[in-house]
Amino acid sequence: MHLHYSIAALPLLLSVFGSVDSFAPFHPALNLLHQRSVTDNNNNDNNAIAMTPRRRNTAKGIIALHSSTLEQQATASAATSSITKPNSSPNAWEVHKFGGGKSSDDESRLTFSLITLTPTPPPSKASLANAPLYRTVGDLLLRESTGRLSSGPIPTMAVVSARGGMTDLLVDVVSSALDDISQAESRLQSALEGQLTILKELLEPFSASSEEIAREIEGNMRKDAADILSVVQSLRMIRSVPPSVMEVVTGFGEIWSAQTLYAYLKAKGVHVAWLDARDVLIVKSDGANAGLGEKGSSSSTGGVMPLWDETSRRLEKWWDDVGRREGVHWDDDHHHDDVADRTTAPIVIVTGFVATSNEGVPTTLKRSGSDYSATIFAKLTRSSRVTMWKNTDGVYTADPRRVPEAFSIASLKYDEAMELAYFGAQVLHPSAMVPCIDSNIPVYVRNIFNPEFAGTVIQGRCASLTDVNKDGKVVNWRSKKGVIPIKGITSVDRVSLLTLEGASVIGGAEVAERFMGSMADAGIDVLMVTQASSESSITVVIPENHGKRALDALRNTFELELSRSNVNAISLTDIPMAIVAIVGEGMAMNSGVSASFMSALAKANVNIRVIAQGSSERQVAVVVEAKDVSRALRSAHMAFTLSSTMVSVAVLGGTGKLGTALIRQLNKQKENLAKNLKIGVCVNAIASSKKMRLGENGACLATSNPDELLSGDAPDFDVDVLTAALEADVNPHRVIIDCTNCDEVANYYEKWMSLGVNVISPGRVAGSGPLERYNAIRDAQRANSVEWQYESSVGSALPILTTLRDLMQTGDDVQLLRGCLSGTMAYIFSTMNEDTPFSEAARQAMGQDFTENDIRDDLTGSDVASKIVILARELGMHISVDDVEVESLIPEEMRNKQYSGNKEEINAAILEDLKIMDAPMLKRWKEAVDNNLLLRYKFVIDVINGKCRCNLEAVPGTDTLYRLRNNENLVAFETSRYTTSPLIVKGAAAGPELAAAGMFADLLRLGRAFSTFQT
């Protein structure tokens, strides 16, 4: 492709490369262009080539205007009305900033509904992404300028970013030019046509009145594109991309965006002007060739500072010239044609992101710098407020992608907002607040998609440490009911730890000076510092992409000491790390804040590598492994009651009797739990014996109809897939409720607990199964600080295990347990008589869901034997089911018989076979009654003698089992304290509703444990 340049592009090339001498040798045509340009300028009595094309607005569109001409015209027309007092308006300016949206988390992080337990889908675009959204922005500006004040319309300034994705497109144009200029030209054309498509769609409804506007703006954009192409073509000659080129080219995204919004408002008949910030905003930078900065960075704006006096002077001249020309500025000396228009507010559209250096070279305020543009112009115009329009409902307490319970913060101090921004909360650029702090201008963060919501207001300074310490009184933060010491929790991803160990020979002060000096010389951003004076060791936290450079710099600095072993080691972490920080003014002089933070992380099984607290006492930051960040954020968020304690629950056997009853109870009590206990239950996994359904990314499932949920395209039940989902769930409070009573599932308990998952099991296969597996589960539970709750496995909702543990933990010596642990047996022997045979009583128990799925488990005594083993193991007895003496009430042949058919057919066949037991059971019943005794299926755990048994026994009226009724269970505790009369736990304990209530109680015990630090 042949290189081509235009006279118009030459000033732009000069602004990039500095002089013709820098690039003329590469192409003969450039000398000719230079000569023609000088000749043209001499003819206009202008001996200097303009550093960059300047433009001004007219009613007909946009025309070229050199900066020297602007100054001459502005000087000739003395301003009679300052821009800070527009048109003698009683209201001050209000500045609005609109973002273009990014394809990654570059500027605005997220969109979630306010204070919801589950996220709502974010809008797919941000403020300036397509024609409808440009229209939304324009109409919003008109509404805002109309005024909510009784004093009338409000002068309105809008600072705009490039349309969504434009900056990245222009970066690609520059980057691809080195290798393939055709590809660069194609990408440039794509970027241009995308903007023009939006322009045409916006102006289409106003075709009659907007043709001239559209034609002139389109021509201007195409001329800009030609200039851009001329600049990037030169890159092939110098074979590199100077930072200034990237800044010049990417700035056109804002230029085009501002003109597009201007054209829409102009077509609507609004008196509006647009301002190219490069014409007025003059800045100096500590990093002259820093380029755009890193994508997504929010830590600084590259040391860019406005030259306030020069910028203010230029802005006043622009206002008096272009503002008057466009009809947004009028005064008594320059009468406006339409008196009615005097009652309207002026609207000015300003390009964000771009500026001009004090050397006259186009530059930028670096990535995400449009926020900075807005607050700079707010200070220049003495605005009453700045509104940052994002796609969020303000500044959130945490990143809602990681903490779904996060919600919008009503108000922040400037210092708090800057701390949050420094530690990664990218909703507002940290440097953007400085101009507003200087002038005490409130900053509002509002949602373009939810403009009725108030959002977050940022204003005022935090009290200084001197003022805070005057009182000198330290109180525990939990004693202040309803007062939360922190405002938000945030994180910085992709960091590394650089550590120098054991430099005690050198001396601590010298080590620190040389260490930090090497970081500064290498241009390393140090985010956190910790030092161990006893070992003269220092660790700094740095961006991950600075790691190798920092390591090399530090090794070079201490090269001699390393060779002499005066320094033990210099190391850089090789695993991804991240910073997690809590921020809030209320932390100062309040004890227990750090303890709550650290304890929450410990409960979430998050290991802390580095800890640092700011001297301002407004933040505490820790470094953790990157894989633990989301869990750390959620646990800390819950610990400070910034949200309800959210418990992620997986229900296995969710379509069975127990699972269905449990889910029904959870759904019924969900609002009550959230309101009164501040506990949210999120069922994000449910499974039957064949199918399962997992919530996407841990989202809660609609569990009103479990059977329907597991029908259709539900995947097959796979324990390994479920386990992977549990591991991926970042909620620190995860619980599996296993209603299956399945050995295969019980084999996973140990693994689940090793992942930090709590287990609730109403089934008995784990608690009474192989002793080796039981001990392994117990070891995993203790090692990972998780809970294994199985109260309902013994007595449904009765607190039998809880009572036993309380006795033992308070030092009581439990000697004997006795009673009845089978609701089925209790019902049968309370119901049978001469008129109701044994098999009929069993049928009635089965009909009321008192029995196990297979009633033979009840009648053989195996169900009770399993419960005995669970209790005995709690007592420290190392026994198995085979060690229990068990009396079966059915013959061995029936016990081992294989039945076929569906569930109803199998149950009917079992009951039919059970009739053979009617006569012998009636005989035993009569013998007991004749002796004033009653039949009861009794268990005994003799701790002293190490014996356990269960059998059918005729008990006298003095026995506690004598008055056992219906489906009751009873356990009598004989202990060293309860000698004269046993402690008795007694109550109904059969049926899925009671068993589900026991599981629910186990879940609530876990929920309360998770909520330890709630006020």
C-alpha cells in the first residue's frame, strides 16, 4: 500500500514526532508537505505550524480553528459574563459524566439490583454503546437541565467517554499498523463506520432539519480518520509506537462521541455546544511518555495535573467565543434573538479523557480518565455537583459479582472513597476526587438505567487522627448497636509478594532505604509494605506484571550481600495472590474490627499471607491466594452484617419424603429467617437418585417444585460433578444436606469436609457405618473446622444428641442410656390389640409415613441398632452394628426375601407376608397385658460394661417406657449427676415432617454459628 499524507495531517504528525526532521528522511513527499504547509502559514501571517487542529462549533456544524486564532478572537471580544455565572443564572453548573462501557472490567464494574440476595442480569451495554443509549443520555440531560429546583433551569455540562469499545478499537488500529497497514486501515474504517451508524440512526427522525448537521459532522469524522491513518502509516517507518501516538489516536474516540451526542441534541432544537477539551484543558505530567496506562488501572492518572490558571483562561475565552456563537451564552450586550430561550439552561458537551500538554502536544488523562475530566471541569465552572452515570446503583459495599449480597452505599467521605478506589473498587477513579475535594463539590454516583434511584453521594473529609484521638476512649464496635464501622470491602487482583529475608547484618534502616530505593528506581508500584525488624526482613506487595522487573532490581541492589550470605534470600511468589481490604472511617478507636475481619477469614478457611493497617485507621488489608478472594470477600461482608449470612445449601434426595418436606419448610420460613435471624438460605443444588440440577455460578434455584426442577433436561446425578460445583462455590458457608442414606454418597463426606463444606445427614450410614470411614470423617471435620450435624439421624427433631453432648462437655459421666428409638415400633405396640393385629398396626404406621422406606429395617431392629451405634460412638465406644445385640421381629426368610414391582406393590407384598407374625405377636401381647405390662421395643447402652442391645420387652408401669404413645421416642440418661431420677428426652419422632424439622434445626445451628459476629 502506498503511503499518503495530507496537509491537514501534518500538524498532527508534528505533534506526535516533534519535528519534520524526525521523520522526513523516510519519505521524500514529507519534505514537500512541510514546505507547502510553511508557505500556507506564511501567507496567513502565521509563521508557526499549529501543534494540533482546533475546532469550534457553529450552528451549521464544526469548522477548523487554530489555537492562535481562538486567542485572537477571544481577546478581541471581552467577556461580559463569566462561565462560572452562565447567563446570570441563579443556579450553578452541574456536571454529568457518561461512560462508554468496556468489553472488560475497565471502568464500571457491575450491575446488580439493590440489596438483593441474588443478582439481576446487568444491562448488556453502558451509557454510550449504541444509538438508543446515546438517545437515553441526551434525553436524561434535558430532564436534568430542566431542573428539580424552584429557581429554574440548571446550566448543564456533560463529559462523555468514547462509545463502548471504541478506545480498544483505536488501540488495535495503532498496534496492527506495525505489521499490516491494510489491517490497520480496515479496523479504522470499522471504528469510523460504527460511530457514523450511530450518528445516522440518531438523526434519522429529524431528517429534514438535521441533514446539514449530519453531513458536516460526518465529513469532519472522515477527515479525522484520514489524519489518523496518516499518523499510523508513519509507524512502519520508525518501527515502534511512541506513547504519544497512542494517546493522540485513542483520543478521537471521545471527539467523535461528543460530536454524536451534540448532533442529537442540536437536531432536537436544543441550544447546545460541544467542547474539545484539548482546546482548553492544559496539563502537565510527571510521566511525559507514560502512554495510556494499563487497562483497568484505577490507582492513578499517571501524574497528570491540570494547569488551572491557563486552563481557566482558555475556558473563559471558549465560552465567550464559541459559547456565544452556539447560542448557549448571551448577556445584555449581546441580545439573544429569542427571549424565551433565555429561560433555558445552556448545555455543553465536553470530551472526556483528552487534554493538551503544556508543550502543546495532544495527550490524555490515561485509562479511565474521563471521571477526572468531569471533576476538573466541575472545579473550573464552580459546579454545585458532579454526577457520575454508571451502570450500577452507586458505589457498592463489595463487588456484586463476588458478593451477590452487596448493596449500594448511601454516602461516603472522600477519604473512604479514595481508599476503596485504591484497593480496586473501580466504580470511581481515585484521582477524580481530588478537584472536588479542593472545592468541596459533592460527587454523586448514579445508575443510567435506574435514574430514579438516589445512588451514592461522596462528600466531606474524614476526621483526622488528631481529632479522633482527642477523646481517647476505645470501645468495641459491637457495643454500638446498629453502627457498622466499615463502609465497604474491596480487592486488588493479580499481585505478587516480593520478600527480602534475613538482612540483620546490614541493619534495618539501611535495608529499608535500599529496598524501597530499588523499587522506586525500577518504577515499581508498591501497594503494601510489611517489615519484621527482628529479622530485618521486608515484604512488599506489587502488581503481578511488575514481579520479574522488581525481583531483578532487588537482586542487583543486594548482589554483594547475597554473594556474602549477608542476605538469606530474595523471593517472589509464584502463585496468584490478591489483596482484600476493609475500608471505613468508623474503624478508628473501635476495637474488635480487625478481630472480626481475621476471624471471618479463618472461618472461611482463608489463609492470610500479609497483613497491614493504614496509619489513618481507615483500612485494614490482607493478602490471600487469588483462589480464595471471593470467599474472603463474602465472609468479611457477612461478618460485619453488611448483609445477611447467606448459606449455600445442596439437598441430596431432594425429591424423596425427607427432602421434599425439608424444602417445603425452608421455603415457608425463608422470609422469617432473613427478617429475624439475618440468615439467607440459598438452595443452589438439588438431586434425586438419578438427576440433579445445579444453580449457574452458584445461583439460587427456584425450589417450589423439586420434581419439575429435576425433570426434562436435568443432567444425570454425578457426585463428582456436584463436588466440583461445591468447590467452585465461593460462599464460605456451604452445607450439604444428605437425605439419601446411601453408602456411595457417604464415602464423599471426608472429601467435602476437606473442601470446607459442612454436612447434615439425617441418614445413618455414615454415623453407624464402617468405623474406619467414621474416624476419617471425624478427622476431616476437625482438620478443616467444619461441622457434621446428624441430630435427626437418631431422634428426628428431638435434641437427643445435643443433650448427650451437653452432658459430656459439662463434665457429667454418662453411665447408661435406655428407652425407645423407633417411632414405628412405638406406634405398632401402642396400637395393636385383640382387634388390631400386628400386621394391621404396621400397615397403619406405613400409611402415616412413620416407617423407613423398607419397613423391614424397622421390624428387624437394624434401624434402632444403627441409632445405638451413633449414640455409643458419641460416648466414646468404638463399636459397630455387629456389636449390638438385636432382636428381629420377623423371620430370617422374610428379612432376606427379594420383592419385585413398584413401591406400592412391594409394600403390599411385605404386609401380606407379615400376617404370619400376627398370632405370635398377639400371644406376647396378651401375656404382657395379663401381667399388667406393656410391650415396648427397648434399647440399652451400658457404658460401664460396654454392652449395647435392643429387643422387645414387656415393661412394668414403673418403667419410663410404659407411657410411651403413638410415634414417640424416649431416651433416659442415667449419669453421675442424675442418680435419683434420670434425665428424660421424650416426644414425637416419626415421619418426614419431624425428621425435616430436625434437619432444619441442624441448619439453623450452623447458620447461627456462621453469624457469630453479627450485632
